[in-house]
Amino acid sequence: MFMRQWQRSMTFSSNSAVIEFLAAEGCSAANIHARMKTVYGEMCISDCAVRKWLRIFKGEDPRETILRDRKRSGRPLSASVTAHREKVDRMIRANRRVKQKEIANAVGISKEPVHHIVTTVLGYRKVSARWVPRQLTVEMKAQRKDMCTQLLERYNTEREAFLQRILTGDKSWVYHYDPE
């Protein structure tokens, strides 16, 4: 008995999509029910339910029906609220080694939204067990500019002697960023 109810609830959402699709093709209620009966057998919804769904879809031109998820009532996603983003960002800036589970417990949301906020919204990634920004910060850009300016000034004063003292390696790049 329970299994039969579960199967009916599982096919309910697909039933409306099937009816919407076949209505867009121009099929009648009797034809739609007959086609669904051959596929679903005894688990098929009733002819009355098919007609009810057709009345719902009838308000629109079936050829212009958009087959996509419609907005539903229910609890909105609250994980991307600005307050959550700010809390997560403050926690990461305070401790770059903080774990997602710790952030989730402190903010009061699950780990999946925390991961989305940290990686997608805030743009952090893990490097050596630390959260670091994916893009260069203003300080990092200023540091690079200052270093390049110093190197250019040294080259302008020393010329070839400066170039002779440059060591080259095996093209391995080592990146370490410590904001503290």
C-alpha cells in the first residue's frame, strides 16, 4: 500500500509535464489519458485528473506553452542572503584556516550553501589548507606594481650587470600568500 502511494506521488510531477507536452501537440483529453494508460498501466491518473490539468493548460495557447519549472510557493533560499555572505567573509578573513563545517555551525546553515558562498559568491579557494581570494586583491596588485617598478629602476641604473645576476630555474612557480 505504501509503495503504491509513493509511486503515485513520484509520477505526479511527471504526469503534469506529460499532459502539458501532449496538450502542446494538440492531443485531446481522451487521447492523452489513453496514451498515459498504456505507459503507466494501473498507476495512471484518472481521466478526470487529465481533464482538470488540460483546463489549467487551456488558458494558454498550447503552442506557446513553456515547458520549464514554474515558480513555486515555499521557503525561499536564505543561504545567499547578504548577512550570511558578510558573516562568512568575516570568519574567513579572521581565520584563513577555518573549515566549512565550522562556518556552517556558526552561521546556522548547512555545508552546501556555505561551499557555494565561499567558492562562487566570495571567490575563495583552498591553498595549503587556507582560504585565499581567487583574484588579486588591491594590496597584491600594489605589491606587484611596486616590485616591478623597483626592478625597472635597477635595470635602468645597472643595465647588463643587473641582468647577469638574475637566476632562472626550472619554470616552477611557487605561490604563497599570507595576509597576516
